[in-house]
Amino acid sequence: MKFNNKNIYIGQNVKIGKNVKIGDNSVIYDNVTIGDNSIIGNNSIIGEPLQEYYYSKNYNQPITLIGENALIRSNAIIYAGSEIGSNFNTGHFITIRENTTIGNNCIIGTKCDIQGYTTIGNYVRLHSFVVIGQYSNISNYVQIFPFVVLTNDSKPPSNELLGPQLDEYTVIASSTVLLAGIKLGKHCLVGANSVVNKDYDDYSFINGNPAKYVCDVRKLPFFTNGKRHYPWPYNYKKGMPWEEEGYGKWEKSLGND
Amino acid sequence: MKFNNKNIYIGQNVKIGKNVKIGDNSVIYDNVTIGDNSIIGNNSIIGEPLQEYYYSKNYNQPITLIGENALIRSNAIIYAGSEIGSNFNTGHFITIRENTTIGNNCIIGTKCDIQGYTTIGNYVRLHSFVVIGQYSNISNYVQIFPFVVLTNDSKPPSNELLGPQLDEYTVIASSTVLLAGIKLGKHCLVGANSVVNKDYDDYSFINGNPAKYVCDVRKLPFFTNGKRHYPWPYNYKKGMPWEEEGYGKWEKSLGND
Amino acid sequence: MKFNNKNIYIGQNVKIGKNVKIGDNSVIYDNVTIGDNSIIGNNSIIGEPLQEYYYSKNYNQPITLIGENALIRSNAIIYAGSEIGSNFNTGHFITIRENTTIGNNCIIGTKCDIQGYTTIGNYVRLHSFVVIGQYSNISNYVQIFPFVVLTNDSKPPSNELLGPQLDEYTVIASSTVLLAGIKLGKHCLVGANSVVNKDYDDYSFINGNPAKYVCDVRKLPFFTNGKRHYPWPYNYKKGMPWEEEGYGKWEKSLGND
Ligand SMILES: CC(=O)SCCNC(=O)CCNC(=O)[C@H](O)C(C)(C)COP(=O)(O)OP(=O)(O)OC[C@H]1O[C@@H](n2cnc3c(N)ncnc32)[C@H](O)[C@@H]1OP(=O)(O)O
Ligand SMILES: CC(=O)SCCNC(=O)CCNC(=O)[C@H](O)C(C)(C)COP(=O)(O)OP(=O)(O)OC[C@H]1O[C@@H](n2cnc3c(N)ncnc32)[C@H](O)[C@@H]1OP(=O)(O)O
Ligand SMILES: CC(=O)SCCNC(=O)CCNC(=O)[C@H](O)C(C)(C)COP(=O)(O)OP(=O)(O)OC[C@H]1O[C@@H](n2cnc3c(N)ncnc32)[C@H](O)[C@@H]1OP(=O)(O)O
């Protein structure tokens, strides 16, 4: 019932893989490559040109790569100069600016805004309405909830921009502000509506405005099937690479333990 | 000047009432029913298919119902499997996912995101940018302001999702987080930028991060025409069923008092 | 590669300046004027009609003015009855309602929501996801960061709406709530995730929920090239009218000092 191929515009030097479907009213600009079996929803713009395009005669449209098996829901805008891995899954109305690198198996929720010049690992999940400021760095398996903003300017407005850096498995609950340049270790949990203004080590549970260290996440009295819930990968598998075998087995198979 | 019937796509088994207007570039998918005198703005998608649609041969498109006299502004996305009452009024760029039930006379503001599996009563108003997590339950006459999120996961990420439950006439001021599963009684007021982490009885005014009980809303020194402002239905009529007769009279007419 | 003039609708009494470019699937309603050299991105709606349009036979479409050299990115919705100066620059998916007056050289970030009946000066910058409630008043050179909301109802819901008033050069960091009717002087800085519930004088640095006065911004130990960073116009020039000559010289040239 979908994919009527109505009113689609496809630019030059566009490489479209096998079995790709493109929704009505979508625009694929020049120099875009889309991997096999990917789906682009209606009204989307892939390879949106940078600002120079409008004003410079010598504009060079950067290459845009979307991996295989993407499901990009309707009204997405992905700028030229972004590189996205396989199995990418998005909500609606996402905006991703230039020089964003996203790994494999990531989920970007409805109305997220990734402002570019940012690196995102594999299996990262942003829920709806997450803002990722420029020069942020997000490792594998990070999960970020609605209305969180990763800021990059510690004395706004200034020209010294530096985004936060989040290490693997860290979780940022809803409506939290991460101040510019802060670093969180692996397996941290930041409570909802916090303001994080300094660095924290692996396994920190921090909370509040300004955020304070509360305890090690492994001490948190949150349980799943009678066992401590954190670190969460032991208890949450949906869409994770350890989905079938369990996190412990999977981790061992990597030779990490 | 509008409604040129350009580039509209209408699926199969779509029932469109009398005097319905559909904006340009809009898509109405299969099994959608739209009540009489409704207006669907440009670039909208009604009956957006669920994820299974893209991957399963046996996909069954659920029924979508939009009541009469709707005014759904442009760029709305309403998933298949939603049921919405009469006199529905929305802003732009709203997203409503499957298994959302919305009563009559509701207003959903610009860029709201209702994530599905949720029940919303009558005369509910969400202002712009409200996020309603799955498994939330919102009673009649509730009002929610911008950047509020109703969360549903108390130890993210987990598989035990449970949304908040808001009873009639309760008001949630801007930028507040309601934690998973909390219950607020009738006529509560939650101050702006709060984090609510437990249940509160009828008439509670609560505020802060974490929220604390402040006083009974009936004690709040906020006045309208010299009378206490809360409970607000005595003092606010716009769009309410007691508009002509006043809240007291209306309430009596129901035999409630 | 862009601007294929596909599926564009242009109403009556529309005045389009020289060298204007309009993206595919965009709609320009009646009584809109667009200045020379302006660019309107794809899927935009300029002159969106007010609610009366749908229900009244005598609807009068107000005039909409967009100045010269605008760059309005895709999926913008600007209501009829707005007046916007020259060099306007926006992100995607912005919504601007009726009776909004915006000066020259303003930047409105992706997914901002300006709810109308509001005056915004020159050189104002709203980053992504800023909500400006009705009856707000924002002076020149103000900068507002993501997820900030300017509220206008101090006892919601009520009919007594009054927005905040921000004087020149004031900066509101991310995720802050400004309560209805508060006034901030010139050169103030409000820290991230604050709730501002009263008025503050020029040069105030305030922070917290509820916000408290911390110190004069000129005492803040934030430095650029060895000099105090605040007041910021001495240290930040990008896009500002003093770009070439420096803020001090520019200010003197105005005879202000
Ligand atoms: C659709 C969606 O968007 S879902 C969004 C995802 N979910 C979210 O964003 C919300 C996530 N939840 C949060 O952010 C919460 O604020 C939390 C988890 C950080 C805190 O939750 P609260 O319920 O307020 O817990 P609280 O502050 O009481 O502390 C949690 C527990 O830690 C315990 N704790 C606190 N300090 C310590 C300590 N030093 N040592 C050990 N335990 C401690 C507390 O005692 C409490 O346990 P208890 O309930 O047995 O007393
Ligand atoms: C466009 C839009 O989006 S509009 C958005 C809608 N509006 C909003 O979201 C904002 C709504 N406002 C809020 O959330 C505010 O923070 C409020 C109403 C909760 C609190 O407002 P404040 O102005 O900070 O009030 P404050 O904290 O001083 O307390 C309010 C009053 O309650 C009183 N109060 C506090 N505690 C008590 C108590 N125990 N008993 C009685 N009164 C009390 C205070 O004394 C104060 O009264 P006063 O002004 O006479 O001293
Ligand atoms: C992409 C994007 O969206 S970018 C978004 C733009 N950026 C933002 O929104 C975030 C802006 N940053 C903020 O809001 C921060 O919270 C700030 C700047 C308000 C505070 O930052 P913090 O790092 O938490 O600073 P803190 O609270 O420790 O105080 C700042 C400094 O002021 C100093 N200070 C505090 N009180 C006083 C005082 N009374 N007198 C003098 N100095 C004081 C502190 O000592 C501190 O200095 P120090 O670091 O030398 O000790």
C-alpha cells in the first residue's frame, strides 16, 4: 500500500542498493549511497546540502553513506557528509547534520537533533527529542532518553566548543543536561533532570541539579528477577548483540573477561 | 485558497465522511475512517503502518478511527491502530503511535509525541512538545505543558514498562519529569521543572527536583477575580463543557455534587 | 541540484522578490511578500492561515512579510500575520505563529516553536527546540539554548497570559524555564536547567531550581584569551554587527559609550 514512487527526486551520482524502497515526496541529493534492503520513508531528504551550497559557486557536495537494512521513517533530514552503518532505525522528523558518523545497529528516536561533527558508536539508542551538540562523542551501547541535551559551550556564546564524551553502556535518563566537555565512564547512570558538570568514573550513579555522586550502580537496589539490575547488560537484551546467548557468554566470547 | 487536492494518496478501505478536506501531499493509508467535517492539513500521514508492515508478508493493517470535526494541522503522523474521538484539534508535526485511544474534545500541541499503548480521556490538553511514554493513562481535563515527559521505565533500559497515571483536572507545568508508574490524584498541580517520584493524593501541590508536597492547591495564594484560582475549573472555561454555565452549575447538572 | 520547481503552490497576491528560490512541495498562501534573494526550503508553508480560516466565511488572510536574503530551511511553517526582517536564517521544522514580529539578522534553530503575539529584536539567536510562549518580548542580541521555554501562564490554566521580557545581550542556557512575566535586565546569564521566578537586574548571573542570584557576570571566572568572558560581546563576534571592528569600537561608533 506504500511506495507508489510518486514525486520522488533523485540527484546525480546516487547509488541505490538492491531492494531499496523510497517513500513519496522524498528527495535524494547528489553523491548519496544507500545500502541494500533499506527503506526511506515519505517526505525525507537524504544528502541535504550544506549552507555553502546556497551561496558558493564552487560548492562541492560531500558524500553521504547509509548502510544496508536501514529503516528511516518519514520526514527525516540527513545532511550530506554523514556516514551511517548498517541496520539503522529511526523515528520521524529526525535531523542529522554534516560530519556525523554513526556505527551499526543504532536507533535514533522521533524528532532527535544531531547537530553534526559527532561520532556515535554501535548499538546506541537515542529515544525521542535528544539533542546532540557538535563535537560530542558517544560510545557503543549508550542509551539516552527524551529531552536530554549534550551541550558544547561552557560559557555561551563562545567559540570554544567541546562536546561531552560518554563511554560504553552509560545511560542518561530524561531531561538531563550534560555540560560541555564532561566525560562519563562506562556503565554510568545519570538520573532524570540532572545537570552534570564534571567527570565521573565507571559505574557511577549520579543524580541532581547540580549532579552529585550517589553510589556505585552495582549497589543500586533495583532488581530484575531477583538479581541487581545494573550493570544493565546482564538484564536487558532487546536488540543487543547478546540477545540470543546472554551478555555474560557474549562478553566471554569476545575475550574481554 | 487551500485544499487543491494535489498529490494526495488514498489507500484501500478508507471511509471519508461528508465535507472532509484533505491537504496537499497527504497520505491516508488503508483501513482509515475519518468522520464528517474533519480537516487534515498538508503533508500528513494518517494510518502510518506499524514496523511489521515493512518486514512481514502477512501484515494486517489495523483500523484507524478519527472522529468528526477534527482539525489536524499539517505534517501530522498518526499510526494505524489509533482511535480518536470527535472535535480533535492538533498543532503541526504531531506523532501518535499505535494503540492510542483519545477521547473527545482533546487538543494536542505542536510537535507532541504520543508513543502509543496509551489512553487519554476527554477535554485533555497537551501543549507543545509533550512526550507521553507507552502505557500512560491520562484522565479527563488534564493539562500538560511544554517539555514534560511521562516516563515508563524506572531502571532504564529494562523490559518492565509502566506509565504514570493522572487523574482528572490535574495540571503538569513545563519541563517536568513524571517517573514510571507514579499516580497523581484529581486536581493536583505539579510545578515547573519538577521530578515526581511517588504518588500524591487529590489536590496536592507538589514542586521541585525531587518533588516535595508543598500544600493543598486550595490553599495556594493564586487568585482570579478575588477568588482562589485552584481548583481551576471554577475559573477557567475556555473550550470546557461548562463554558456557558460555569463549572459549579455544570458539575451539579451531572449529579456529582 | 535543488529547486526543481516541482509541486509548488503559490496563492493570490503573493509578491516574490528577485532571485528567490522555492523548494519542492512548498506552499505560499495568499498575501505573502518575500524579499529579494531569499531561499525557502522544501515542504515549507509560508502564510499558513489562522484557525478562523477553516470555519469562517469572512476570513481575511493577514499579510505576511519575509525580508530579503532569508534562508528558511525545509519544513518551516510560518503563519500569516508575521513580519520578519532581513537576513533571517532558520533550521528545519520551525513553527512560527501569527502576530510574531522578528527583526533583522535573527537565527531560529531547528524545531523551535514561536507561539505568536511576540516581539523579537535584531541579532537574536534561538538554538534548537526553544519554545517562546505568547506575549514574550525578546530584545536585540539575546541568545537562548535548547529546551528553554518562556512560559506565560503563572497559574495554569488561566486567561491571564503574560510572557517574560528579556533585555539586550541576555543568555539563557539549556533546559531552563522562565516563569510568566519575569523580567531580566541586559547582559544576564541564566545557568542550565534553572527555573527563574522573579526579576533580575543587568549583569546578573543566576542559577538553579528555583534560580538564585550567584554573582555579577563580570565577576565570573570564565576567560577568553586571558580576559573575562562576560559581558560576552567583547569576546564573541560570529554574525554580530561588530564582527570586523570589535564590540568596543562598534559600541562607541553608536555613540552609546
Ligand atoms: C518513555 C521514556 O521516555 S522512559 C524514560 C526512561 N526513564 C527515565 O528517564 C527515568 C529514570 N529514573 C530516574 O532517573 C530516577 O530518578 C532514578 C532511578 C535516578 C532515581 O529514582 P527514585 O525512584 O527517585 O529513587 P531514589 O532517589 O529514592 O533512589 C533510588 C534508590 O537508590 C537508593 N540509594 C540512594 N542513595 C544510595 C546509596 N548511597 N547507596 C545505596 N543506595 C542508594 C535509594 O535508597 C533508593 O532505594 P529505595 O527505593 O530502596 O529507598
Ligand atoms: C506557553 C506556555 O507554555 S505556559 C506554561 C504554563 N506555565 C508553567 O508551566 C509554569 C507554572 N508555574 C510554576 O510551575 C511555578 O513554579 C509555581 C506556580 C509552581 C510556583 O510559582 P512561584 O512563583 O515560584 O511561587 P512560589 O514557589 O514562591 O510559591 C507560590 C506561592 O505558594 C505559596 N506557598 C508555598 N508553600 C506554601 C504553603 N505551604 N502553604 C501555602 N502557600 C504556600 C508561596 O508562599 C507563594 O505565595 P506568595 O507568592 O504569596 O509568597
Ligand atoms: C549545542 C548546545 O546546545 S550548547 C548549549 C549552551 N551551553 C549551555 O546551555 C550550558 C551553559 N553552562 C551552564 O549553564 C553552567 O551550569 C554554568 C556556566 C551556569 C555553571 O557552570 P559550572 O561549571 O557548574 O560552574 P559552577 O556552578 O561551579 O560555577 C561556575 C564558576 O562560578 C564561580 N562562582 C560561583 N559563585 C560565585 C560567586 N559568588 N562569585 C564568583 N564566582 C562564583 C564558581 O566558583 C565557578 O568557578 P570555578 O570553576 O573557578 O570554581
